[in-house]
Amino acid sequence: MCLMPDHVHVIHTDDVRVAMGRAMQGYARRRNAHRGVGGALSEPVRGEALEDDQKVRRSIRYVHLNPCRAGIVADPLDWPWSTHRDAVGLTLDPVVRRARDVHEFHAYVSGDPTVNVAGTHLPVGNEPPTSDALGVVAQAVSEVCRVPMADLRARTPARRLFVRSARVHTAAPLDEIGAWCGITRQAAALVRAEATPEVRLVRRLFGDGRFGGLDDGDLTVSGVLQRYRGRR
């Protein structure tokens, strides 16, 4: 799957065109009512059958490269709203199964002239910097959980993961960790400093510019939609 500014790509084992059309229409009505505007938000839902495994593989590559070929981002890992990150094991709640060989899969998808014909690397992780270490942890947690940075101050699993990751990966005192996400020192102390698989995944994103944290802004004012329309 890949969600673009004005349409969505889905490859599915079933014919889901009717269901997708209803879902997109329902979302458009809800969004327009909330903002007091009108009009369609996406293109009509169309579809075709994929006859063989090779065509499915090429179509998955096409879908994951959509943001790059549209000029929105420079790498398929830059775009959080596709299943490419899920397929290479970089999300906590994956929508699709992980690829058998994540390095081969990412090399196949990213080896495109709009990205890099030699392919790009998967993140390996670095030590967080001594300055703004908590900010770096927050960016990584935001990305693996697919939640805006602001949501790390809400009572969510993402906030708990932030506290645990900050305790494991930084030397920040508990009062600073708590203040960063809006809880007390005592509450931060209740979260064990334990290097779980989720915490280790967070570290993999440290220092990688493709994972700078998600904001809760509208694409229409972030510059993304302007770049996209300029290439259409």
C-alpha cells in the first residue's frame, strides 16, 4: 500500500475496489465536514488483475516508489505512509509481512534512477548525540510508531516506548525524560530501562535523516503537496 496526497495504491489478494471506494468517500465526507470545505480528496478507485508473481513483484516496487517518482521524497524509506517500511521490518505494527530478505527487497525497490541505481542502505543505528539526545530518541519513536511527535506527550504506548528508549539509550536524568514527554520523574522511573526488541529497533533509526519524526501538520501547508503538484 502507498497513500499519496490525492490517491492511494493497494495491492490485495481480493478485489477491494468497492470497499476502498466507500472508505475513501467516507473519509472525504468526515474530513470535509470537520474543515467546513467540500469536494473530492482522491482520484476514483480503479484496478487491474495481476496474473503472475513477477508482475506482482514489479507492481509492489512501483507502488513503493510512487513518492520518489512523484518528487516528494528521495528514498522510499523517507515516506512513512507506505508499506515499504513494514516489509523491511522498520515499524512496530506492520500492515504487511516482512520480506524474506529485507536487504535484497530494499535494494530491489530503491535501485531506481529516481533514488539511486545502486540502491540505498537500510538504517543500522548510531549512538544518539550528546546534544538533543532526547529529541533524537523522540524522532525515532515517532517514526517506528507512525505517530506525530506531539503524541509522545499523550498517554499512549508510544510515550512509554519513548521513556524506555530514553532510559536505555541516553544518559538523561529521569526528571528531564519526564519533562520531555509531560510526566513526572516518578512516573518515568516506573518504566523499566529494558532493551526490548522495540527499543533496539528505535536505536536503528538514530542519526538517519530519512527518519526525522512525524509532525501533525497538513500536507497542504508543509510543501509536500506543492512539490507533488508541480510534478504532475
